[in-house]
Amino acid sequence: MTMAIFREDGTEHFEFAMPVSVAEAAFTTSPSTVPLVLAKLETPEVQEHLDREWLVGLLERSKKNSAATMLIGRAGSGKTALAADFVARTKNSTWFSIDSSDTDWTSFQRYFRAAIVREKGRSRGRKADRTSEIGYSRSPIELFADVTAALELRGQSWPSVIVLDGIHHLYDCRWFPEFFSFFVASVPHTSHAVMIGRSRPAAPVWRMRSKQVLNVIDEKLLAFSISETRELFVLKGLDRDRAQSVHAATFGRPSEIMAFLESAREKHAP
């Protein structure tokens, strides 16, 4: 079949693609019995940082106006810190830290359902173990149907915020385009998806943005402003006049500024 590929600049070109079903292309492994790594389902603890109310407010507005938000930036740009801060202010949220092992559909769908389907009144370990009883989904559509049915059986609803951290690990998976499109389109109106990645996916993000179902916060917005950098220097007891040169040298990159502040504090420690 012929498939249209849309670029970010709005142009399009066409490629020939064989009609391969997701089930045939990617789901060749049997359900895994390996225990889940529960740390991947916990919101990470982040280093103490400057409260950035305007960025949290931006996420709040995105939550009200769209189904999903993508936080895009290189490592150390502050994506995870922002999402963790947002989640800390939100009730009934869930987190899934994706790594390279989750490119296998068997692994991904187990963790995804474990993040979404949670039993009340039990430890996280028991929740994750119980989700393995739901079964194995062979496609994204089937996964969403199975998860929704499991939630209904337990009298639960979808989490208000669903964070998928490290989603860039999945971009090369043959099943990812179907999952991504279906995920953004199927997030209940009472929920919001936050997807954290180091780059944009090949999927037509611009089209989703034009339909106001997806918002994107990129590295330029995540960078510290010069005023925020000065405020950090004051909070850390350092000369605020040095903030401008450090900001220029780091381009406002949060991880580099925080590393400089930590180094400077150690040098001045008694």
C-alpha cells in the first residue's frame, strides 16, 4: 500500500509499505513470567530544584485543553523534574519509566497495564503481580480494551495523569506508530498523558497539535531563564552577578546549572 508521511514543516511525501499487521510483525514472543521491576512504576525522586510555577501552570493548561503533552529535550533538560513536580500536585497519577528492554511488546504491555490497573489497599508489588492475571494483549487496540475492562471489573477509573518516561526508546518499534496514535486518541477525557522523550517521534505530531489533542513543551521552554538562574544563585548563597555568565555558558540547561551550583557549594563548604 502507499503511505503518506507528513513532515513537521507541513509537507508530505509518499512511501510504499507492505500491509503488515501489528500482531504478525511484533508479537512473536510468549507472555513473560519474569517479575516486574517495580522501580519502573514509581515516580522518580528528583534533586531539589527551583519551583517553576509557570511551567507547572503550562502543564495544567495543557491537561485541560488536550489529551496529551510531550516533553521533548536532551538528557538533563529538566523534563523528568517538571513531570515529577506536576505529578506530586496531582491525585491518582501513575508513572512508567521505559527502557530499552521495553521495545519487546511482551514487556511493554505488561508494564503498561501494571501502571494503569492498580488494586486499592494493596502494596505496589501486589498490584503489579495481580495485573499479570489479566492476560496478554496482541495489539494496542486489544491492550486498551483489556485494560479498560480490567478497570471496570475493579470499579476503578483511568489515572488522571499517565506519565510515560523515556518514550524515545520505542520510536523504532514497528508497533509504536499504532500505539502512539491510538493512545493519544483514546485517553479518556478525565485523564491526561504526559510522554517524555529526547526527540520527537516520526508520527505526524504537527497534525495532532493542529487538532489540539497534543501539546509539545520543548527544550527551549524547559531551559532556565536568566532571572531563574539568578534566583537559584541567591537561594544557594552564591553571587548573583555570576549568574549571567553561567547562564550564557550553559544555555540555561538545568542539569548543567545545577551541577555548577553543587560544585560551587562544595568548594565553599567548611
